[in-house]
Amino acid sequence: DHSDHSGTATDPNLENSQGSPRGEFWDDLQRFSEEISERYTFEYRPEYRVKIRKAFERFTLGANYELNLKRLEFTIKPGRRGRDKHRTWWQQILVTPEQKDIRFYTNRMDIGPLCLQVVLGHDFQVNRTGMRWRVSMPWDSTFKKQQWKTKHGPLETGLYWDLTQTAPRLEGAVGTETDPFDVDIGKVHFSVPRVQAALRF
């Protein structure tokens, strides 16, 4: 008798590879790589800004143009004398012609363990004056903002970058119902929010 074996022979080792230690290793490795890609990230979507500054003795005039938003702003800030915090209480005056808006910013004022900043504004479109205030903590969090600058005469080019990070952590337990060993790989997010060029006179 010739039996008809129409089925395809299968290797039991291949069938059980998913549940084998080798298969579990590759599954764990894939999950780990996905977690790394989710928690260690890089973002490059900066706003491009052009600045012009003219410094005087008591104040500095400025113009900012954001290429992404096509928005123009004018600023007035304390000059060389006004940079001393003991001599001035205001931070800047900001004028946005497109929005017909003007804002007056105070410096941060220490009130016990807190910092207070006040913003006075006037909207010429609706002829309305308002005030906003902000209370914050004086200490920094894990969020860091840094900048890299280079100068060529009056031209100054700069790149701003932000870094948010949480350090990896190991935890363990003995004689409890929790996992005996746990690993937190931490988190890092690096971004470049702004690239700018400035002319200072």
C-alpha cells in the first residue's frame, strides 16, 4: 500500500520556538528596543528667528522676526544701567504690530519662597487693557534650556536646545509580594526649539 501523505512535515522545534527560551529572549529584546525608542527621543523642529538690537545707555531697542510664523515684534529692554536688578523692576515692553498689541513685563519679584511676575497689556483692536500674573517656584526642575552662540563682528548666530531627563533606576525587594527586581531605563528628550541670527549695534 502507498499511503498519500498530503500534509507538510513540520519541525517541532520551530513550532515551539515562540515558547522556547530563545524565542522569549528575542521577544524581550524587541520590547526593550521599542521602549528605548519611545523614551529616548530627539526632535528637530526649530523656529527660525532673526533679531536686530541697538543698545543705548538706558535701554535697548530690538526687532524680532520669526520666519516660521512670519511674525514681527518690537522690544524695549533695560539698557546697560538697567540690567542691575536693584535699579529696575521692569523686564521688557513687547509690541506686536500684526496683532495691534502691546505688553509690559515686570521682572520676577521674590515673595517668600515664590516668584511673582506681572504682565500689563493693551489690545488696540478691541481697545481693552488687561493684566496677567504668574507665580512660580524659584528653583529649576530637571528641564534644562541651553544655548550655543558664535559671534562674527556684529553678527551673532545661536542654537537653542532643551533637555528633559530622568535617570535610570533599579529597584529590588526581598520577602514581599512585589517583583524581586525591577529596572526603569529612565527617559531623555532632546530637542532644538530655536535657531537664530542676531545683529547687535
